[in-house]
Amino acid sequence: IASLNIGSIVSPKLVAADKIISFVRAKQNIQGSGILTLHKMLDGKAEALEFEVEDNCRLANIPIKDLELKQDVILACINRNGDIISPRGNDKLLTGDTVIIVTTHSGFETLNDIGK
């Protein structure tokens, strides 16, 4: 395939596996996980996860610059009532926000899991 000078290759098996994983993780959400959506990237080496900031989130109301996040975790965006915020140091996660994180870790179940 490499010799065919094709820019992108779509593998039905990988697409199906990604959809199954997203479905299973979403089902876990119903059973207590805080994950709203999950997408595998880079051949499964990274994940983009969407979480809702809940009342019990220990990362809420703290400036992002003061959060102690695990290594290899990127806070990609905050959705606050439909407004997309590119997080900066003084921004805070507020109850009701949804956030997208990108990480090479797997197994996060709640937003609290991204903190040290």
C-alpha cells in the first residue's frame, strides 16, 4: 500500500473497533463513569475524552495554572454553555462545563483521575 502514493488509509476493522470501544465506554458512563465521549487516536496510542465537571470534582474552581495534572495530559478545551474556551492559566473549570482532554494514558473514568 505504501507504494501506491495514497495519503490516507481507512481500515474498516479499526473504524469498527473504535466505534465499539466508544460505545462500551459510553455504556460505562451510564454505570457511574464520568466519560461522555471517547475517541482513540494514533493507532490507539492516545485518547481524547470528554468529561462533565460535576459537583464533586476536586479540579473545579481552581485556576488551570495551579492544577497538578498527570504527565501526558492536555486540557484541550472547555465548553461552557456552548462557548468553546481554549484554556489558559487563569481559566477555571466550573460545575456544568464539559472539557476535552487528550492523553496517552488509558483507564480514566472521571475527571478527577487526570489530577495527581
